[in-house]
Amino acid sequence: MKTIVCYDDNPDYGGHQVMACLAIEAMARQKNIRLVFFSNPENSRLNQRLSKIQSGTKLELRSTPFHTQKLQGLKNRFSQKNIHALRTLLEAEHPDLVLCIQGEIEDASLALCAGRRMKAPCISYIPIPHRMTLMGAKLGTLRDQINSYLFRRPDGWITISKSMKSLLEERGTKRPVKVVHNGIDTSHFRPLSKQAARTALGLPENKTLIGTIGRIEFKQKQQDFLSRTFSNHWKNREDMHLVFTGDGPDEMRLKALVKELGIQKKTSFLPWQEESALVYAALDFLIIPSRFEGVPLVMLEALACGTPVLASARDGMKDLLPSSWTFETENGDALASTFEYACRAWKNDIDVLQKKIKSEYTIGAFQENFRNVLLSFLR
């Protein structure tokens, strides 16, 4: 019997934890694995998900007294007492491997420091190893310099695309980096009736609908850029309509911008949808104008539904999408040109992409690949 200890002290719940929980669910079914998970008690969504997994498996849940804070990479330098306390807490479980679940490099990084002097290997699962400068973080350049030591801490890495693997190597890691693609429920995300979806969501039925789905946050997701591009290129086209689905810190700013641009009559705002497959079915094109991403689940879900995706030529979008479906980040003219081309030619590529998602990006494939990679580090 081998013991794997998972650690995540982040108080927030994100897409990387959705995927991590799917991996935990698969690992917890292994008869020869004892699985222990330390989580932040403030992260209610994560703990609810872990409790559901525990009810049908042997997963053991623990609380950590530590949590990721702003400037965590710097604070680790002055936290020898906490590092020692966390090392003692983890070693009490007699781990054969420690899995540190990180959204970006500062998240749960105290465990990377605690794992440095442990006998068990410490592995990081990290989907977004981007620089803080690119992510627009406060004191980004300084934090990137400070955080460089964290890329030398883990004994190995699991990430989600070849672009992310290259970025980890570029940032200085000399340890093995394994790629495990994200997975989605392809039985749920499938083509639906466009007209029925538009009727159900109250969207125009005879327009070309483009839009986004997800957290409304300008710094990364760039809904403001999409609004301005729509105003500059399609404001006077009667057949065009813009759709924003979701909520977030910049929701009110986005609504004010749409009004300022005079496109409010050509824009629809939808709250977050539990049945997001309806949104994909309703849209003619999903737009992902982000400055950075990992491998967006919304991209995989839309493609599985047969909806074409136009995205900035970054990260997982660049890895998966045809180059003719991508555009230079923050370049409105480039997005407009990509859209015009895609309107004519998207059907040439969608079938191949849909088949790729259904074969390589399923939940089953993700769980099997993650389990095999983790066990390879364990050996």
C-alpha cells in the first residue's frame, strides 16, 4: 500500500481544481493506494466536491492551517517556522508521494518548500505557469524574479499542454514535465438544436451570434477588447449580435462600456448557466480573446458541441485550434479578419476537431493518463 498526500491551501475554487478532483476521484478507487487530501477549510466548493468523492471511496480528508496569501512566493522566504510545521504535518501521514495542486506558481507553494527536505518526491500539478507580469499581477516583474526559486523545488511536474511544458522549461525547471490533457464529459457536450437553444435562452433567432462564456474579468479574459472590436467592425451590421455569459468582478464595468459604445441593443447578457451546452448550441462562434489561458474547458466543450472557436494565438488555444481560427492577441483587426475567413471555411475543420476532442479529451482519458503519470513518479 502506497500513500499519496495531496495538498491545496488555496481559498478559491477554479478550473484546475475541477480537473484535480476528477484525478483524485480516479486515484481514490485504486486498491493499492491510500489517498489523503489536505485542503483549506475556507474553500467550501472544493471541500463539498471532495466530500462527495469521499462518500464512495477511501479518500481521507484533512484541513490545513495554512492558506495561500498575496505575495506568497516572497512570504515563503520568511516562513521557516510554517514550512517546518507543514513538513511535520505532511510527514505524519508517511507519504510515498506529495502532490501539490497549484493554479499558478504561488498557489500552495508553501508545500513545495516543505517538500524539499522530505524523502517522498513532491510533484506539482500546475496548468498555468505564466509570468505574473503577463497576468497583470501587482508587482508582477518583481514577483517573477522572486518566484524563480519555486521552479527548482518540485521533483516533477504535471501540466496540461505542450505550450505549458515549454513554459515550465523556459522558466528554469530541470525536472521531468509530463503533459496530461484536460477532459470533459463528451456525452453531455454534444450538438443540440440551435433554434431551440436560442429560444430557451431568449436570444435572437435570426442573427449571427458571437460571444464568450466564463468569468467577466478584463485583465485576463478581455471582454472589453471584444466589445470594442464588435463596435469597431460590426456595430452597423444588422445580422450581428454579441453575447456575454457569466459574471465576475468587471461585470458592471462591461455593461457600462457596452452602453458607452452604443451597442447595448445588439448585446445580450446571460447569467452563468448550469446547462452551458445550451449556450454553445446557440452561438455561431465562441470567442476566447484571453491574454493567457491554460487549455480552456469552454474551448473543449464548444468543439464537442460542434461550435467553432476563435481565439487569441496563445497557450492551449494555439496548440489545439487551426491557425486560421486564431488571431494576434489584443488585435481587433486581426480578430475581424479571422472571423470573416472562419465564416466561409469553419466547416472544413470542425469534424476533425470534434473527433479529436471525443477521443483524446474525455474525462476517462484524463483520469487514466493522470493516474499513469502519477504512478510513474511514485515508482
